[in-house]
Amino acid sequence: MTSKILDYAKNVEKLVDPMAVGKVHYLQTKMKHLPIWAQRKIVTKASEKASKMPFVVEPYCTFLFYEIKEPAKIQKYLPEGFEPAKTAVFENGPEKYYGIVTMFRIHTSVFWGARTEFYLVAENKNTGLLSWIMCDYISDTISYDEKHGLKSPDAKGTVMTTTCEGDFVCDTENAEKTKYAKCGMSLLNAKMKPLNQRLWIEGNTSIAYGRTSGQADGDLFSLTFFPEEMKQALEVPLKDVRRADVFCSVGKVGGVLERAASFPYAQHMLSDSPGQRTHYGNEQKLRQAVEAVDFSKIKTLG
């Protein structure tokens, strides 16, 4: 199994051409002047030929989990067909309603940089899958969603890094200072713990945009990855989280910070390109799909 995971990681990395990424960044500066409908048409046509996008999350992708005390209040942010759902973060942990902030650096075939994303956890009533609902995001690189089209960087000057002293730091905000994440924590006392598989494996095959950043139907998509990528992560003691100040279009996301987690390794995945929808339904089908990937036939955006 180890060799399969390593081979998959290497092949995903090979799909990312830094020079091609640079060309896409330049192209975005021209396309951003087009109407949103025209941008959607161009991206949709390109996605039909390149249905998967290499998606490499770099080490120390970090998550903050905020317990939501009144879940009824977040229903208005969810797309049609979804409802708030309880989940545990780590295996055998307490199940609660969560708002999630994830901070990470990433490289793909079309963009390269730092992103901060704001999620709510919900269940897809049509499929029964636990789902990650992206309600907002900011980035120091280009991005795309159906509601806003091709977006220019809205969080220039983002700091997201680790230090030799074991610190993780994130300092990012948009120009209007209406969306931000400012976090500092020590990873020295963090311990690897098994993750709740329904949230991390099932949830990452059922991702949708919320009403504030997508369409009413959710614009559902999936990641394709070896389940081992989501088997364990560092649990960071809350006493070592020095700062966790976040704000986005859904306010403070949740209430009290309840959990912090970090992945000390890169995660190699294929993401559905915009407009493409893959459905696995369970871990077995996900594993079958990832083992069946033929990288020689994959065409990438960019």
C-alpha cells in the first residue's frame, strides 16, 4: 500500500507545471474583465476536457473547530438539500455542530498560494453524506467559484508559515478587513491522533459552496485521494493556541474554539474541476477509484 500512495503522490505532483500555473495567473488578469456568465462558459468548456485538477495541500494545513450552539441559525447559509449535522473531529470524540476554519498553502495546475476557507458541517439529505459547506474564503492567489467567477487575490500580503521553534502562524485579511484569520499556535506538544473517518473521508468526497459563495444548489464536488491521507492528524492542545481570531460573511463562524488540528505532511489529491461532479458514497468506492486512476489519460486545466 505504501508504494501505491507514494506513486500516486508523485504522479499528482508531476501534473503541476509551475510555468503553466504562471500562464493561468496572467490569463486571469485578462479574463476578469469579462462578464461572470462568459467566465463560467469558458471555465465549463475547459473542465469538460480536463475533469480533474491536481490538488496538493502543503504540510501543516491547520484547522480550527468552533462549536455552534444554535445550529438553526446557520441553515440560511446552507445550499438546498443540506441541514446542520453533528460530528466528531477525532475518533471517539464528542459530536457537536461545528464551524471550521482551515488555513493552508496549496499548489495546483491553475493556482498556487495560500488560502483560508470557512466551512459549516452539514448532511446532504439526498445522499446521506456528511459534507463540508464552504461559506467563504480568502486567498493571496487567484480562485474561482460559480457565483463570483475568476477572482483576483483578495488577501495580498498573507503570512502563513511555520518556524524552527515549532510555531504555526497565519495572518491574513482582505483589503476591506471584513474577512480575516489571525492565528498563532505552538505545535511542540501536539500529538498524532486518529481522525473521525466520516468527517474527514466521507466529508471530503461531498464538498459544496454555501449560499454566500456559490449557487443555491450547492455546486457539489469531490476530492479523490487515498483514505490514508485523512486517517490521522496532530491534535493541538488549546492551551498552545495563543490566538484564534477569525471573521467572514457568516460572522464568527461559530462560538467557542473547541478543537485544533494540523496535518504535518503534504496531502495529494485530484479535485473535480469546476462544474464536474464525482460521487463515491463510501470509502471502499473512493479507494477503488483512486487505485484505478490512469495518470497518462489525465488532462489538466492550465
